[in-house]
Amino acid sequence: MHPLREAMLDQMRLRGHAPRTQASYVHAVSLLSRYYRRSPDRLSPADLQNWILYLVKERQLSAATCRLYLNAIRFFYLQVLKWPSCQLELTMTKRPHRIPYLLSPSEVRRIIEHAEI
């Protein structure tokens, strides 16, 4: 296993990250590395921001997926590589919440009247 991957997993284990979170974060850093075809410790903050932009514009990933990747990248650079900061921009609108269908008072009354006790 690559030393950076092992260091990242160790940091996540120390912080009690769930196995699924660990797998997702490692996957995100792996995608970043494959995108640039070089080790993630050799990338600049501008490279990171450009990758996030690529995910949003070209891959058209959901806001939740982009946030997951962003959090994984921040974790890697702040906790594993010990960068002093990792300021990345991600501004995406959330999906609109659908308001659930609610029963009217008369519908509720009819249900109660027909309920067997």
C-alpha cells in the first residue's frame, strides 16, 4: 500500500471515521491523483480548485458528491500532508426540497371514522 494512502487511513482511524467514509475519502483522493497523473502531494491549491471545478462543470456531479470529494481533499491536505490551510470554493445550489403531500382535515376525519378499534 502506498505510504500516503496508509497515512490517510491511519488519520481517519484515529478520528473514528466509519469504514465507508474511509473508502469514500481514499477513492476521492485516488480520483484526484489519476486526473492529474501524479501523486497528490505534488499538486498545488490551484490544481485542487480546478479539479473541483471539473467535477461540477464537466462531470456534473451532484452537490452532495462534490461536497464529499471536497471534504476528502481537505482532510487529506490538512490532516495527512499538514498544509496550514486548504481553502477551496464550492458553491452549488442544493436540490429543492419537495413538500410532502398532506392530508386535509376532512381526509383525516374520514380515516378516523373508518378505523376499527
